[in-house]
Amino acid sequence: MCLALPAEIVEIDPTLDKATVSLEGVKKEISLALVEDVSVGDFVLVHVGYALSKVSRSEAEKTLELMAQVGQKTPQIEEVS
């Protein structure tokens, strides 16, 4: 299963077609090669270092909230030795 997470663009380097995104304070450089017309403050779906599409702030917030809820309800897997 593949998972793409919404992240906010905090910086753009148009000469390299790259951006820096932030997700809960973690910053990562990603490629913008697959999207057009994005700006600082926009949210994009990120998968393996690429922005796949632009999403609205409300959709990004809703998705992140659902991910947080799933994380709280998922039982921890204990390591068996």
C-alpha cells in the first residue's frame, strides 16, 4: 500500500523545481516536477519525495486529523524475542 501525506510548502526554489515542505515541524525537500501553480503556504500530497497534487488546507487538515486518530487507536506491536 502506498501512502501520500499532505504537507505545507514553506519554501520554493524555482531554479531547481524543488520545495521545502513542513509536516508537524519536520521539514523535507521535495520535487515539484509533477505539479504546477503552487506557492508558499499551499498544501501538496507528498509521496517518496514528490509532490503529487495540490490539496486545499481544509482537506489537508481533515486528512491529518484522521491519520492522528488512526495512530491513537492502532495497538502497538510488541517485539517477540
